[in-house]
Amino acid sequence: MALWMLTTLAGAWIGYKVLLKLRPTPSVRGRKVVIVGASSGIGRSTALEYAQRGAHLLLCARRKDELAQVADLCRAATPLASTTVHVVVGDVTKRETQMALRDKAMGLWGGETDYLVLNAGALSVRPIAELWGISPASEPDHVAKVDQQVADRADELLRQMMDINLHAPATIAGLLLPMLARSKGSIVVVSSMVALVAAPTRSLYTASKQAVSGYFCAMRMEIQRQFNVAVTIVYPGTVATDLRLAALDREGPGPVAGSASSKMSAQKCAQQIVRAAALRERELITPLPYRISAMVHTVAPSVVEHMARKKYGLA
């Protein structure tokens, strides 16, 4: 009975999504777009996608040279000579960068912003036992002690993760909300599949992404009717980017568990993001296998969690 219900619901949901895909994507030509975390990966590809569609861009990231390169590529890619591309260089967790971004958008576009894409993010890849310095091979009768240095390091990693993945996007969205309200615009939050289904070896990352998704889901319920501002939350699965190489807790150049296969291209992900935002969709789960996993997880979580353990080499 449960399987029949699941199959019926899955079929109806997929059919609904297919119908949505048949809708034409509204034009973003001439729209004013702010992208945070635009120097690489999904942010870079999203900037190029908007540029190719003739949108005006304000790009923000901390790596000056990489951001300048993306800006040049966007200027070359746009079909309109009138399209403008501007940058703000800085750490998005710092108040001065956040205020500079707000002031730049205000100065450029007279207090209006159509799309705010919040993509800056950080990853964690260490298992819980390693994070806390606990060896599974310890004597059963021995009570292991976690020293203060290890606890301080774990606490600092969590703080950094929350600053980048939650505090910064929440603050920037608040600062730009008046401009988004004026243009009846959209906020696009690039979260992660781990916000829907937790992933082993990604505990800190999972916590931050579930937090940011929860924050913006609540925000959507408030501002969609108050200000006619849409909130689209993106839940991508594994995407081919360099995010894993820059994980906050990565040690050494070795491979990272769970990232060897089934990668979606950043370009394809960006195309879907631009479309979902233009259609003011409430969420985007991509690619298709991850959408199915999210549905199965609601009725059979142990099955999906077993698959996750297998993917990350813990089965």
C-alpha cells in the first residue's frame, strides 16, 4: 500500500514538474542581478548565464583576480553593448564588504535590484570522530579525553561555517531587501541537497545548509506577501566545482569521500537556477535522481541514509 502511494505521488509530482518545464522562461534582459560568490563554480557559471541573457551584473567575491576574470568573460559574453558588469571585492562575512555591496547596488541602479543570488559557501569533509580527535580503535574501557585545543578547533570550524553559509547570506538579503521589494524581485539561495538529506562526513556543512534553508523558508513566508519578493532555494546534488578542494577542514591533497561520481556540470546547474528564479519557483532540487531521493527519504529515510553511507564509503 505504501509503495503504491509512493509511486502514485512520485508520478504525479514528476508529471507536474514536466508541465512546469514546458513553460517558457521569462526574459531577464536588462534585469539587475547581484551575485555573491561569483568567482568560481556555480556562481561563476550563473554570472555567465545571466550575462549571455543580457542582464546587468554586480558580482561579489573575495578573490580579486578570479572575480576580474569572470567580469571580463561576462562582458564578452553579453549580446548587448549596453549591459554593465561591476564588481565588489571582499570577504562576504565582513560587515564592510556587505555594506559596500549594498551601497554599490544602490548607487548603480537607483535603489532597485531584480535578483539577488546568494552562492558564497564553504564545505566541511572530516568525519565526526576525526573532528573531535577520537580513534575508533581506542580501548573499550578507556575513557578518551578531548582536549581543549581540539574542542576550540571544532568550535572555530563550526563558527566559520555558520558565518559563511548562514550569517553572511542572511545579512546581505536583509540589507538588499528594500531594493528587492521596490522591484518586486527575487532572492535565490544556493543551498545543498544535504539540507534535505544529511550526508556523513559533512556534519558541519549539513548543519549550516539546513540552517540557511530554514531561515529563508521562514523569510519566504513573510516577504512573499508583504513585499511580493520571491525566494527560490536551490538544492543541488554533487556539482563539478572546486568547492571540495577548499574545504575548511581538509588536510592534505588526497581525494574527498563522496565526490568521485555523478557530478552535474556547473553550467547546467546555472541554467536551471536562472530559469527557476525567473519563474519565481519556491525550490529547485537537481538533478533528477536527487529529487527522487528527497521524496523517498520522506517515507523511507533508512533506505536513503544507507545509500548515503555507501556513497561516502561508510556502508
